[in-house]
Amino acid sequence: PVKAALIGVAANVGLKIVLVGSLAQVGLAFATAVGAWINLLLVIGFAVRAGYLDFDRALTRSLAKFIACGAVLGAALWLAARFAASHFSTLSALRDEAAFLLLIVVGALVYAGSVLLLFGRGWLSSLVRG
């Protein structure tokens, strides 16, 4: 885990140095995301190698369902952003805020609905009960 964290931080800092000039804040955010993903993937790899994590059928199915939920969410947010761009363009004030609020509401509803549809209420209640 320490090795994974150090490699993730090194990737994060290295990318920030490279991207801050050309992409400004977007480059900083992107570098942070890449560093976090590298850290996560390395921790998962180390856990599998040490025998702490087994990619069995249930885990693989759950991961596939979450990927499907993410794809549905991405499509819904893309469509909502296009809708907001065309319908909120007449607003002079608070146009961006209205679009952002629409994306929040659409995102929450679509993701919650897709998780409930793919996993069912029993899975969600067992997750809440812990």
C-alpha cells in the first residue's frame, strides 16, 4: 500500500508539473484523478497478488453492473447538458447555475434509478444495514 501511494503521488505531481501550463486548473484536476486511479489499481493489484481479494463471479457481475450504471449516467448527463445548452441559452443571469442544477438532479435520479434497477432493493437495504 505504501508503494502504491508513493507511485500514485509521483504520477500526480509529475502530471501536474507537465499539465499546469497548458491546461491550468483542468490539468491539475486531471493529474489528481490519474494519480488516484493509479493508486487504486495498484492497491487492487497488490491485494489480488497477496490473496486478499478474489475476483469471483459475484464481484465481476457487480463491477459490470456498476460500469453499466456509469455508462447510463454518462449518456443521461450528456443529453441533459445538450438540453441545457439549447434551452437555457436565453437566460442572461444564472444560466450556468440552472444548467448545473439540472445536471445534479438528472445525475442523482438516473444513477439511483439504474442502481435500483440493476441491483434491486434487497441489495441496497443490505448495503445500508451493513
